[in-house]
Amino acid sequence: IGNGVAKEFAIPFSFLEKEHLKVRQKKNNIQTERTDWTVKSGNLVFTDAPESGAEIAIVREVPMTQETDYRDNEILHAETLERNFDKLTMQVQQLAEKSARAVTVDIFDDTAAAELIPSIRKAVSDCQTAVEKMTANITAAATSATNAAASETNTAAMLGTKANVDLDNLSAAGKA
């Protein structure tokens, strides 16, 4: 989260090249990509500090490519192999992170992916409508309960007054 002063942020993961990093900012529900930064000692350093309250996301976007061409009987350097395995691991991590944010269906569900978002939006809209109706019903029930309590109080007062008036009309013998 930006504070308007800090320009340097730790990059919380390893990366092979600066070009594999993307920086996104969200402020007042507006998302933008920041390009005014460099990498220094494993940290991301902005030219201009992110505004106070701006959310910053540093993401790794490794291209889904295989750049090394292995040939038969060629010397295979451990560093080349290690870099390729690191890149593969980063690609898998990248896909795992994206799939963790994805909407999925049960393996036996035949819902087409293109239908998911509209159906989710409709479900959310239906829920909002149900909540609005429930809120209105709760408000009406509370008003009804308040009115019933007032009516009960008024009835009790009226009955008490009526009983006293009727007793005052009785003779001493009738009161006894």
C-alpha cells in the first residue's frame, strides 16, 4: 500500500529478468500499469512514490516459451539446465496463481466457460434482490412489532381504567 513517500518495495519472489515483472496499481477502484520503476538490489524502486492508499501488485509474468534448443551429444552446462528448470518452475507457479483466482466448475459439470460469468452475475443480482426484499420484510416486521407493543400497552391501560370505573359504580355491598 502506497503512502505517498516510500518509493522502494521488496519483490517477494525470484525472477530471471526485469522484463518478467509487471507492476499494477489500484487507486479509487481504477487499475493502471506502472512503468516508472527500476530494480535495485532485488527491490522495486519507483521514480514517483505511489499515492497514499494506492494498492501495488508486483507480479511475475514469465513468457510461456522454451528458449533453449538441446542437441544430441552437446555439452550441457548445469547453469543452462538450472535456468531452464527455474523458468519452468516460475511458469508453473504463475499458472497456479492464476488458476487459484479462476472460477471453476465440478469435473462433471457441462457448463460452458462462456456461460459462467453471466450466470454468476445473475446469481449475485438475484441475491441482492432477495436481500433487499428480506430487509424490507424485516423493517415491516419491526414496525409491526412496535405497533403491537403499543397496542398492548393501550389495551392494558384501557382495561385498567374500565375496571376502576365499573367498580366505582358498585355499592359498598357490591364492592365487598
